[in-house]
Amino acid sequence: RVRHWTEEIQLLQEEMKRCLLLLDKQANDWNARSVILEFQGAHAEGVAAYAHKQAVVQKLISSGFRNLWSKYLSSPILDQ
């Protein structure tokens, strides 16, 4: 039983790490979408503002999870 719970803890920690990596990737993807050359003027500004807002949302979620999970994860991924 102890081995089973140890494995469950390791799996959960891995899922936490992957979640943080995914949120960081999504934030970077949204930042990349902020510059779409096909749009110009007000439309381009709107697209950029929306993309930046979504990137911030992803970063805030990631930051919140990092704070919640910091005592359960000891990994460089938490230092981002």
C-alpha cells in the first residue's frame, strides 16, 4: 500500500508540473498571437489587446497554482 500511495503522489506531482508547463506555453502562444500581420489599424490593436489579456490570464492562473503547489513540489519549474 505504501508503494501504491508513493506512486500516486509521484503521478500527481508530475501532473502538477505538466499543468504549469502547459499554462506557460499557452501564455507564450497568446503573446505570439498579439502580432498578426494580416490585421491593421484598430482591428490589429484589438487583436493585440485581447491576446495580451489572455496571456496575462494564463500567467495569473499559473502563478496561483505555483503558490498553491509550492509546498508539494520541489522543482525548478516553480521558480519561473
